[in-house]
Amino acid sequence: MLEHALAESTFAGLKNELVSRHSWRTKAATRSAIFEYIEGWWRASTAPPTSATC
């Protein structure tokens, strides 16, 4: 059940932040934009914490 909530939340964010604000001329451009959005979100969520006291 938790997996469904996570998926719904992720796709709701994708829809609100990306899809509802843009339009693309081709399916390839749409796929590319969605891929870049997901890739950026994934990298930000899995990045190791940085230390400001190095």
C-alpha cells in the first residue's frame, strides 16, 4: 500500500511541476523532458550529504 502512495505522490508532483506547465510538439520531446525531470529528482534524492566543514 505504501508503494502505491509513493507512486501516486511522485506522478502528482510530475504532473503539477512539469506536465501542466509545458507543452511539447513531439512525443520524443515530451519523453526527454520527463526523463530529465525524473533523473534530476532521483539524483537530488540520492546524493550524499555534503559537509560544509571540510
